[in-house]
Amino acid sequence: MDSLLITGGRSLKGEIAISGAKNAALPLLCAALLTRDVLTLTHVPHLNDIGTMLKLLAQMGVKVQRTAGDLMGSGDVVTLDASGLDSVVAPYEMVKTMRAAILVLGPLVARAGEARVSLPGGCAIGARPVDQHIKGLLAMGAEVAVEHGYVHAQSPRLKGARLFTDMVTVTGTENLMMAACLADGETVIENAAREPEVVDLANCLVAMGARISGAGTDVIRIQGVSSLHGATHRVMPDRIETGTYLCAAAASGGEIRLTDTSSAYLDAVIDKLMDAGCDITMERDAIRLKAPERLTAVSIRTSPYPAFPTDMQAQFMAINAVANGTSVIRETIFENRFMHAVELTRLGADIRIDGNTAVVNGKRKLDGAIVMATDLRASAGLVIAGLVAEGETRIERIYHLDRGYDGLERKLAALGADVRREK
Ligand code: UD1
């Protein structure tokens, strides 16, 4: 298994391009199942999760072409042709490595009348059930059975319905929105996720002929149509990758410019970085950050968009570990998302956990050590800590990072970090 070796102490300086968003690209790839025509996606990030999703779609009979973009972050071009769809099964082996595979459920039932998708099971950050996805399909008239670890859903044609989810769920909203595109009549999703990735998916679906309004608010209305057609869509920039590099620059006392991105979806994160003392300038498609000599600790509470994202919690724990003062971090989305705290304490951080609350006392310095990546964003927090720790930090199990950060070492090296991968 690969490790990442970081020798800390260098300030990040320079400019890099941000890749397309993983969490936008994954549902967009599944949208291809909704049509017999070709869907072309551009600016697709080069990530293992994308590879897994393409493999899953190919296994269902979707013709997939992936053309690699240049190394400067232009992203891949992916064309998907689901005219020969011949399987409606998403097997356990694939779903267990990537929960987002559940996103094939809605499109398959809507277009093929049937889906058999493995239950994702637990993952490192919590139980993460899919009951809301199922509840929505049932309300739309599907017959759903959970048997042998699989969700088996069937419906000759889904019916439009009023859907209410018990909590805000991002992939739940996306799954039901895709299903509703081909349903008979109007579907209203209440308590819908407002995440920008939901809006990006809705924009692509509209380009494919869907009739959707309200995406980006908590009530989404979809008028079902009988079929969708092909389209070309550019994946939105990755706001979490953007936020991660901003944090890395902030913690290391650096000054960076991130291009091909937007500050529009990052208000909560930028606000906190400014509170921490960073000087941030927003340009049209770029963001500049200049770090203070030492950051001030900032407290955060994770919540659904537009509040502070859970996917940025670990990175903020890392910057608070070296900031001046004490901060309180509350995680309200996932029940077990503090595994990085234990690893950060191996680097000398002072963090106390009580349930879903972490109290971080900022220290002037951290010391390099061997740490283990436990999930995608936890790993990003460890990278940031490694960049500021004295001496060498070895991060093991970095396959998590390869799931979600396109060209991580290349981008960090371009910003002057001393980082290398060891096979
Ligand atoms: C998505 C993101 C992930 C992010 C998360 C929260 C993708 C591919 N992944 O994950 O990076 O961390 O949103 O912003 O977009 N829940 C249920 N039942 C359900 C669905 C969800 O109980 O049927 C719970 C979950 O366990 C969790 C909460 O609702 O506690 C929110 O989860 P959800 O928004 O669904 O997360 P994902 O869509 O899996």
C-alpha cells in the first residue's frame, strides 16, 4: 500500500488549478443511465472513485469512453452511451468500496423499470443508511424489497409524488430527482439538499430535457417527461478540494492563488478562514489567500449547505491544532467522524473528544510521525498537519486520498511542498 511522505515546514506558495468536483461528477455519470443518447461530461476529475463508477456503469452495458485531460488540471472528457443497458445490478464488491454507487438506483428504476443495488453497509464515518432513498421510491409507487443485502426496486413507470425526507440527504435528493425526471406527473421533493452539486446535476438534467425547478432551494419540483436526450455538460469545480488547499496554505503561512474555481459555494469556509486571520481575495474564477504569521483558532459546527460542510471539518481541525487559542468543533452530520483526531494527537496536537464535540487547544508546533489515513477527508486533515509539522510525517493507507484528490502530490509540489509517494 502506498504512503505519502511529507517533510513539513515549507510555506505553500504559487498557483494551481482546481479539478472538477468528485461529488458532482459521480451523480452526473449516473444521469447517463436515464437516456439512450450520448451524455458527454467534461472537466471530470481523474480519481479512483470515478474509475469505480465507470467500471460499474460499463458492467451494466453502458459504453464508456474516457479521454485523459492534460496534467494542468483540464480534467478528463467522458462519454457515456447507455443505449445498450443490459444489467440492472450493482454488486456488493463495487458498492462497498464506494457508497455513491447507490446513485444508480433511481435512474435504473426510472428508465429500466428495475434495479438491484447492494446495500452499502457501514463505512468508517458512520452507519449511513439509505432508508430515505427507498422511502422516496416507495412513495413514487415502486415495489421495493430489501433481500440478501440488496435493494430490489421495480416499477413499470414511477408516479410523481410529494416526497419528504426525514433529514437533508445529498445523494438521496439526487437519486430521487433523477428518478422523478422520467416519472408520470409532478414530483415535489421537500427538505431537499441545497448543495451546489445538486444544482449542477439539475442543470445537466435540464440540458437533457428534464423539467426541474427549485434546485438549490429546499423544495425541488420535477415535471416528469417520457424520455431524456443527450447533452454535454462541464462538471463544476470541487469546492472541497478548493477549501482543502486554502487550509493547507493558511496553516503553512503561505500565499496561493487557486484558479478554475469559484468562491460562490464556499462562503462558510472563507468566512472562517478570514476569522482565522487570512487575507482572501475573490476573483471571477479564482481565489487568492495570504496567511497571517499565525492563525487564530476558529470554532465550527457542521451542517447541511450553505452552512459549514462536514467534508471540511478534518481540515479545520488540523489548522486549529496549530492556531493561537482554543476552538470547539461540533460534527452534526456523521456520528463517527473524528478518527483523524487520534492521528493528529500522534503529531502532538492537543485535542479532546466528547461525543460529537472536539475541543482543540492550538499548539505552536507539531512533530512529524507515522499516521494512518482512515477516510478521505480525515486524510486531507493529516496532509495539512504533515505540511506544518517539524520533520517527516508518513501517512499510510493513502488510497483514501486517491479516491478524492486529483493529482495531490503534483499540486502540492507545484506549491513548493516537500512531498513524495512511496510505493
Ligand atoms: C454526501 C457526500 C459526502 C458528504 C455528505 C454530507 C457525495 C457522493 N457524498 O454523502 O461527501 O460528506 O453528503 O454533506 O455527494 N442518512 C440517513 N438515511 C438516508 C440518507 C442519509 O439516515 O437514506 C443520514 C446519513 O447517515 C448522514 C446524513 O443523513 O448522517 C447525511 O447524509 P447524506 O447527505 O445522505 O450523505 P451522502 O449523500 O452519502
